[in-house]
Amino acid sequence: MPDARRWSPAPAIRFSAGLHAGAGVAALLAPATWPWMLGLLALNHAVLSAAGMLPRSALLGPNLRRLPPAQAARGEVALTFDDGPDPAMTPWVLARLAEAGARASFFLIGHRAARHPALVRAILDGGHTVENHTQDHPLHFAALGMAGQRRQVLLAQRSLEQAGAAPRWFRPPVGLRSPLLDPVLAGLGLHHASWTRRGADGALADPARILHRLRGTAAGDVLLLHDGTWRPAPDGTAPLRAVLPALLCQLRAAGLRAVPLPPPERLAGARPKA
């Protein structure tokens, strides 16, 4: 388990805490203002909720969505896969990556990793990294309280460590987060990562549409695909089987190299780039 790190609330969280305190004082000193104070707090909560529904937002805390400048200068892009490991897809993905000389980060679901520890070891043996994607992938993860979120992250961390991995990054299901997540991650020594571009291959079945969403990939981008969940393509197969080889060819033609996410401590300021 990574060492816990000190939690420093994001400016928006500090502002929200101050606003709540100020509204409470105002309502006590001038009771007639309580409807205005209540409305102000409701607006504040609406803004924070909206930020949690924007996966690339850093309003609720640090959020790695691009590689640091040094990696971008080397023509690197981070290739990430969610929702595995899957015995029908993960070995195929590993084989395609090995053929292309590419490496990636796999955000694994804890209970799937516990069922398939050999796949976790295969990922690591291929030079890839394994990261935390919750224990059970609850779609309502962002609506859980702090205890519920911590349980999902901690159980996944233990499952992945028992399989031989040492995750440093966390990505919530469908990228949704709440103001409670950042202190949970700090207490567990993890860091939040999202993406620059996602293929939406967990929802789209057409490989052409998925590749279109990844068009224009540039150095420093973090790409998101799925090896664990998908909608079948028209031929009944996972669309990733058509998407990944084409994407790897496009990256190579553009002079880009696929790499895993870097260790958090390598980032400037020892905090993920926001």
C-alpha cells in the first residue's frame, strides 16, 4: 500500500467551506437572510456537482489528464485500458501491444483481478502498469459517502496487491467523482487520473466511430479504451479488435510512442498536473 500523503483541499473546496461558514454566521446575525444564504449554498452545491460530472475537471482536486511536458516533448502518449482483466480480451490486447512495442496502463477492477491473478501478472510481465479502478465498478460510486468510496478503493488496492501489482493511480467508474474522493485517495496514497481523449468503446459498437473520437491524438495525450467491457461490433466481436491495431498504426505513423502513466513522484511539484 502506498504511503498516505497529506491532503490539501483544492481552492474550490476551500472556498466552499468558507462559504458554508460565512452563510451560517450571516443567518445567525441576520435571520431574515437565511433564504438567500440557502440559495447561495444550493448554487455552490450545484457547481460542485457539475464539476464531479466532468471527468477532466480539476475543480475538485488534482487530476492527471495529460502527460508532463518532458514526455510530450519525447512524442509519448499514455495508452490506458479500463475494466479488465478479461480472459477473452486482455491476452489479445497484450499480444497486440507486444507486437507494436507499445506499453500501457491497465485500470483493473479488483474482483476481476482476484479471479484472474495470472492475467495481472501477464500485464506486469509485459512492462505495463496496473492501476486501481475500484473493487466492483459501482456506477453510483460518486454518490457513495466517504466510507463507501474508501471501501471500494481500498478493497481493490488489496486485491491488486495480492496479485502482485502496486497501483499508484486511481480512475473512478465512468470518470465521475465527488468532493469526498480527493481526501480518500490522499489517505490511501493514490492519485487521480482521467484522460485527454476517450474512444467511448464501452458504449459504441462501430470501430470507425471510436477511431474518429481518437483522431488528432497529439504528444502528451492520455487515451482511454476498454479491455473489460464493450458493445459487440456488427460482426459480433469486441470493437477493440479493429480499433487497437489501427490506432497503434496511426500512432506509429505520427511518430508517437505509447507508454504507461508515469509514477506520480516524477511529475513536477510531486503532484499530478491539473
